[in-house]
Amino acid sequence: MKNLLKLFTVLLIAVYISSCTEDFNDVNSNPKALTLASLDKASYGFVFKKSVMGPSYLQAAGNGMQLLHSLYFDVYANYWATTTPNFLSDRYVMVGSWLNGAFNSFYASEAAQIKYSEDFARQAGLDGEKAMAKIWKVWCYHRYTDALGPIPYSQYGNMQKAVSYDKQQDIYNAFFTELDSAEAILKGLSGKSGPLGAYDLIYGGDFAKWRKFGNSLHLRLGMRIKYANAAKAKTECEKAVANGIITANADNGWITTSTDFQNPYNIISPWAEYRMSADMESILKGYLDPRAASYFKAAKTPDNTDDPAGVVFPYEGVRNGQTKNDRSTFKFDELGSDHAQPYTVVGGAGPKWFVMRAFEGYFLRAEGVLEGWNMGGGTVQSLYNEGITTSLAEKRIH
């Protein structure tokens, strides 16, 4: 009798809970919220825009940009030197929490938006937009695999509890396939994207410019495998040049910033955790580069003892790789050069953020000619000089 009573009680509770939760999802859902099921052509542009802004670090906080780009890419290129005693990435210390933070941020948010942008375009029969999404996907992922090595790529979004990591060789081969597919689509299109024109803050949906962007990216990636697979590198680079890359600054890819989507340097530069590197000072001073004032601010207390005779160069760099003790005692704010003012206005939109520029293509083509490849004409010297001229001709502050 007791067992029957217990069973009846359990069934009664189950029925009660079921009746109470039958409309749970409907009652507790925000009818105004944007959900996967409610996305359509009218809202597609918002997702694409976010897929561009997020991976480009133009978001509300600068932490994601600082964790990978500033503390590793910028430092390893010797643009900057870290000045905070515990920021030791310029002593080749691999800080797991920084790398994990950048990795998790990308895959938890941005990768999903990138995938949706391509998947929706495919399902809706939007070929041009699909090509744009493919190119953007490759641009985003190539930075992560180059920084971290094997990463989830081909199986991302498989709706399983585990996602396998792809070998970098396989990822690069997939990149070339994706870019070939985008080129084949855009080659037959003209004009601008209807759904994405107003949401594309790089090219305004201009298919012709996206095509050049894709081929310039293809050239970059082809050159990056030169020492791993020279034959394939030659094939991919020659193909990219023949299809048409960015050759003029008018076709450069810049992402428009705003006070809602700031240049990330405007967020992190006031934290005073880096200054111009000594190597950068040496290069700019050695060539008397006229762009120095566009990049850097004069030091509060310049050191003119190492300036060439008759030259006033108030931009001062600091050595990379200093010890914690040295960083604790050196007066970086006074003796080192910060970013130029447009990058340090707190709350300001800041300069536009670059994606791909013409000068890089000239330098890559010069390298290709040096290898004996067909880079569309020109000598090593002429292409290299054209790259310098093109870079100097850019309007540096946007």
C-alpha cells in the first residue's frame, strides 16, 4: 500500500510540474529578442556587421585585442615594447591565460557570427554575399592559426560536444580552396551587395573591391607557405596576382570606426602599458620617416644625444625584453613615446582600422620575383620601391 501511495505521489508531482512548465519557454522568451529562428534577409546585415567588427577588435572593451594582437603581434614585430613589470611577452614568455582568453573569445562569439554569415548566404542563394563571407572567414582564421597553430576549423559548428583541431597544413589548403571559390563567384559579378551594402563597413558591399581583397589575401597566404611547400606557394601566388590584387590605395581595406565601435588602441593606450620600441625609433630616425608623427607622440623628455647632426627627432623608443626590475625603475611615461594623439583620445572613435593595403602586395610581388615567379611584371627593385611609395602616399590618419 505504501509503495502504491509513493508511486501515486510521484506521478502527481510529475503531472503538476509538466502542467506548470508546458508554456515555460513561451512565457519566458523576449518577443523582441533577435534569435536564430527570427533571422532573415532584413536582419542578416546586422550579423555580418558584427562578424566584421568583433574579429577586428572594434568592440566595447580592448581586452581581447590586447591579449593577442598588442601583447604578441605588435611586440614581436617590434612596433612596441611592453612597460608593465609583469607583461613579459616581449621576453618570449607565453602567458596561457592571455592566449586562452583570445582563443575563447573568438570561438565563443565571433566564429559563430562568421559561420552564420556564410551559411545564411548559401541557404538564401546569395552568391556574392557568400563569397564575401568566405573571404572574411579566411582573413579571420588565418591570424589565429598563424599565432596558435592547429585550431578548430573544418568541424567548427558541428553541434557536437567535441570539435577536432585541424592541422595547419590542412587549414591552409582549405583557405586556398575557399578563396578560389570566392574568386570564381566574384569574377562574374559587378555592382554592390543589396543586403550587405549598408552593413559592410570595409567596402560598402562592392564586389569588385572584395575580389581584389580576396586575391591580395590569397597572395599573402601563398607567400607564407614558401618554406613549407615552395611549389604550391609559387602556384598560389601566381594565381592570386593573375586574378587581380589591390594595387592602389583607393582599394585599401579600412574598417570605419565610431564611438560605438572604437579603434582598440583608443581603449588600451590610456592604460600606459606599452611605448615605442627602440628598434622602431632606430628605423624611423635612420630613414627620417615623415610618418613618425602620425604614429607616435614626442617623448616628454626627449634624448637628443643620439640624433643625427642637425636633426631634431623627439620620438624615443625603449628596449624590448627588459627585466621586471628594469621596468619597475625606468620612467617610461617621461622618456618613451606613446601613441600619436588620434589613438589616445579616450572615448573617441579613433582612426580607421586597416584590413588589407596595397603596399603589401608590392612587397610580396617583389619577393616572388626574387624567387623567379611570374608576378605580373616588374623587377624586385621596382616593385619594392613601389611598395614604399604607395605606403608613403597613404593618408595615414583617417
